[in-house]
Amino acid sequence: MPAPQVSICIPAYRAERFLAETLASVRAQTITDWELIVTEDGSRDRTEEIVRAFAASVAQPVRYTRHDPNRGLPATRNAGIEAARAGWIALLDADDLWTPEHLDTCLATARATGAELVHAGSLLFDSETGRALSHRTPAQEDIAALPLSLFRGRYIIQPASVLLHRALWERAGRFDPSFRYVEDRDMWLRCARAGGHIAYTGRETCRYRKHPAALSTHAAPMAEAAARVYDKHLDWEAIPGPLRREACAAAWAAAGRLRWRAEPAIARSHFQRACAVHWRLNWWLRGLLCAALRALPSRRQTA
């Protein structure tokens, strides 16, 4: 069987609630030369049943695989791509959606620009109400400022909007399984460092589902992961050194501020890392305050 033009890779974890709607958006694509690979990551629900029903409804190849136990999102993305037969990989999360022309416009942009990483704009919508929340599309000045705008976090690429060439994924070193959060941002930075040209389609063809209730729960670990990304790319010489250090230090300080009341010892280590990268008096003082907060329980016990 000849390889398809595009391999669509969906990682799935407890995906049964939204997966059928996501797959319906795949079926609706104007490009029909695709295969679908759904990789379930250690969960047990109706995901396999939904995928097999979808496979029976389309002519394209559909494969369901699974991990036991759970390996995390980056490893699951990698597993899907490893199983892919096409040179082009379309990333799609199990609760996100595409408009019918998504793959068509991504492929057309790749042909026109020679880019190895193409992405569309995204509409972020509320998971419960369906209400539009915001639009995630790059400004012209940020497109012109690549890769600096990507490093600074101004240029945002939603994973479900991406068409990625397998050769670039391999050259960049694949998704890093050590990241639980922001693994996508780390990957796009490594793609840029590997010489991958990034292109925007100019079309908003991705619908990204937001789950607002979970944001506060994950704020601190997400901030810590973002700081780790900056640490990982502190040696990127294409970005001016002062900007690299300032952005990394600010990220660690932000992570420290999110931890300092509940976990002052962890917060102190974050402020110390911030000062090691780019010293500031207020971060140093915050670290001292965290040390004092950490000592309070033992003082009360002594009294």
C-alpha cells in the first residue's frame, strides 16, 4: 500500500467525551489522502470503540494503539509519529477540531514556502459553553521577528494547528518525554534551532478547546516547565545573551511567586535559580522571605 500524503496523529487519554467530534472534523477534510493513528495512553474508556467505529465509516487507513501504563503526552505523540507512514505529520489532540480546509491550506503553505513546520491560526473556545474566548494568530511583526518572537513567547503555535515534516521532528530530537507541560514550546524552539523554517498559513482553521477550571490547578507546574524550557535554551546563540538570561530568570521568578506561600522551600530554589541566571535584588529578597517562611513552623514548635 503506498504511503499517504499525511499521517494524522492523535494522542488520547480519557478521550471518550470529545473524540467522536474531533474525528468528525477529520472526516470532513477536503484532503482525503491521509491515515489516522490514535494512541491511547494508559486510560480505559470508550476510546477504542469510538476509533473502531470511525474506521468502519471511512475509506482511509485508521489504526488504534495503546500504552500501558501511562507514559505522558510527549511520549504518546512520539509513538504516533513513529508509527506514521507519511512524510507529513498532522498533530491533533483528542478534544480539538479542524475546519474542513485545514490540511489543504497547511499543505499548500508548505509547498509555497518550503517550510518544514506549518501552522494555522486557532480559535480558543470554552469547553462547556462553546463560546469563543480568543484568537491565537501571529502578528506580522512577530512573524518577521522569528525566531526571537518564538523564544520570547510572543509567537504561539498551538499543537493541533501544526503540520510537521517527519525529517524535522527527527532532526530536532523528537518531543521531550521529561516535560509534562509545554513540551510543544520546547519542540518548536528545537525545530527552529535545527534550521526548520516555520510558516503560518494565514488561516484560522484550528478550534482549540479550553478547560478553564483546570488552569489554576496547573499554573505552578506549567510555570516551572516554562522556566525549564528557558534553561534548556540558554545556550542558543541566535538569541541575544542578555535577553536569554533575563527571560530565563524572569520565568524562574514567576514560578517562585506561584509557590512561595504553599511551598516556600521550592519557591526559594526558584528565586535562587533566577538570581544565578540574572541577579535582581527583589528576587534575592524574595528568596530570603521564603527561607523565613520555611522556618516559621519549627519556631512555633520550639515556643
